Amino acid sequence: MESSDMEKDKKLPFGIGCLDTFLEGGVDRGVITQVYGEGGTGKTNLAMQLTVSTLLSGKKVIYVDTESFSSTRYLQIANSAQDLSKNLLLYRCENFSEQEVNLIKAQRIMQNSKDVDLLVLDSATALLRIEKDEGLKREGLSRIISLLNTIGYKHNIPLFVTNQIYFDVSNSLITPFGGHLLDHFSKTIISLKRVANGGREATIEKHRSIQDGKKQIFYIAQSGISCFP
């Protein structure tokens, strides 16, 4: 493999041993990694942990937030290293139109900067769920996915996307919001659930090189993500 190809395939680590081993190095570049689960299963904590790890490497992160970003929690994970925040480009969204506009802004920023090494969308679907028109939901989600795919392809950065869930009555299953559209374009899908002793269990549901069903337990600590209770 050529050195340029190796650099292209280099993964972005969480900086947490058990998670990076679980994902065989970290999060893949150029594609969407979707993490979904019930509230409180650790989706935003994982997003912040990956953000801090990227900032510590000296790179910039674009974080598009629809979930009321907690500065307090961010600083706990960053170990109060506020100087990291100068490379954190945080965009808060109050509606789905703002979410789309902020992703367009992110795309323009990356056209003029080589320093951005991660884009987080937390969450992709929270604002979409309140839209009652199913056709508008599909159109809106299609535009978001198209923007993410373009950013990933052109700039070869990881796209870390959290997602909501709902109960599918027809199949009696807990299902990630966004249906087949988001699932199809997410090259990595990880589900999260609570387990005993305050742990969270991550399960690979889709990956280009890791077998489906692989699991990893992690814990949410005061200072971030931990491999041990």
C-alpha cells in the first residue's frame, strides 16, 4: 500500500484503549459512523470523547449540536483544558433548517482549511422528528446525508453521527430513526444499551472490516469514558 493510501485509511482514535481496540484503531475516515441508542446510553459522551481526542492532536473539530451541548460536561472530559476550545467550532441548531445551514457552513470552512479532522452531528434526527410531513422528513434527511457524504469524500475526515430511536410497532423492534436511508449511507453502525453495574454495551451492527455482533463494555466516568467501572 502506498504511503498516501495508508494516511487516507488512518483511523481517528478515541484515546480510550478498549474503544480503540474494539474499532481496530478508531473511527473510519471519509464515511459516516452512526451511533444510536436510548437516552443516557452514552451517545453524546462518545461524541465529546472523540472530539477531545482530536483536539488534543492539534486538529480542529466542527461540532453541529441539536442536543443542548453541555460546556460543563465537555470541560470534564477535556480535563478543564479550556485552551482546546479555540479549535472547537461549535454550531447550535434550534431547527432543522439551521442544522442544514450549519453543515453548509462546515463544508465551506473545510474548503479553506486543512486543519479540520472531525465533524460531529449530535444528533442527526432529533430536530427532524418533530416534522409531521413524512415527505419533508425524507427530503430533509436526504439533503443532510448528501452534505455529509460530500464532506467525507472531499476532505477524508470521519463523520460521527448520533441518532435517536423509536419502537417499530410493525416489527416489535427498537429501531434507529431515519430508516433505511441513513442506515444505507452509514458505513459503520454501532448500537448502545445499558448493562449491569452502570456499564454501557456497544455492538457493531455494520462495518466494512469488523464482524457484525462484536461487543464492548465501557463506563461513563466523571472525567469521560472509562474501560473499567
